[in-house]
Amino acid sequence: MTENYTVPMMPRIPVDPDGASARTPRRWPWIAGIVVAVAAGAGAGVAVGTPSAEENQAKIDAAVAAEVADQRAQLASEQDAAAEAQEAAVAALADAKDQAADAAAAQADADAANAAADARSAELDEREAALEPREADAARSTFGNGIHLVGRDINPGTYQAPGGSMCYWERLSGTSGEFSDLIANDLPSGTAVVTISGSDVAFKSDDCGTWTKIG
């Protein structure tokens, strides 16, 4: 007696104009194997009973669904990795912007500090320049032994010195050493006081101590 069996239906797969399959999932080979195995079992006359076309189609659909689910899981994993990489890139860019802003702020502070230091230096230079004439004038208002040129080494005015038994001074109209250069002189026994005129050429002092301008 000849046994009847049902040939399992193959799933329809879209085909492109060139004849190639429109989608080629990685697990189609082993799914096709299931189909061949079902067909072979049926051809051999399995005693347990021949599966129906609906059962065969259900097995194929389950295999396809499992493959689709696996591919979707892989796609989701790749999308998650891409999202993490994007977040890391955005965070790195934000950090770089923050660092750039901090560097710009630090440079602005340094520029402000340098500008303040330059302004302070310029102010001190002006004050020093204003003090130089006073210092020079003060230096010309005190002197000791020797011959001093009036207007260059000493200022004209009234001076006082401690004097002493050996004190001697001269007001001079010249520095030739001739007697004619002598304007006035004195041998004070105590404190010496003399007024040097602006028309005097020089003033000579011996053993009188330090002369200080008092007027």
C-alpha cells in the first residue's frame, strides 16, 4: 500500500529584478535545513505521522522570527554603543570648551595684572623723576671740605657749620688761586655762618665740618 504524505510549503522570499533574494539573513542556510529535514522525514514515511503544511510553516515562521529577533538585538546593541560614543564625544567637547573658557579667564586676569603693574611702574617713574631735582637740590645744600662751584656743586644761600679752632672759609670770584679771586674769608672760633651769593664762583672750606643750608 502506498502511503500519502504532504510536501511542505516553502516560504515565499521576495526576489529583486536580477533574480537575487531581496534579503539574505545570516541564518537562512540552517532554516532551509529544517525544511529539507521535514521533507526527508515525510518521504521516508515516518511512522509517528506526517506533519501538516501548517505545522511546517509554523516551524519556519518560528525560525525566521528567532533570526529577526536576534538581528534586532544586535542592532539595538550597536545603537546603544553608538549613543554612548556620541555622549562621550559631547562630554569631551563640553570639557574642552570649559577648559578654553578657564584659560581665557586666566589670561584676562594676567593681562589685567600686567596692565596694573605697568601703570604702577609708570607712576613710580614719574614720582622718581619729580624727586630727582629735589634730591639733587638737597645734595647741593650740604657739603664739607674743599672748593665747591656755586650753582653746580652747591646752591647759593646761607649756610651753617660746626666750625672750630681750625675752621677757615673763603668766598671766591674765581678759581685761579690768585688773591684777587678772594671776595670774603673768616676764621670763626665757634659756629660758622656764611651767606654765599649767586654771583660767587666758588666757596672754599677747611676744617669747618659739614655745611648745611639754613636759608
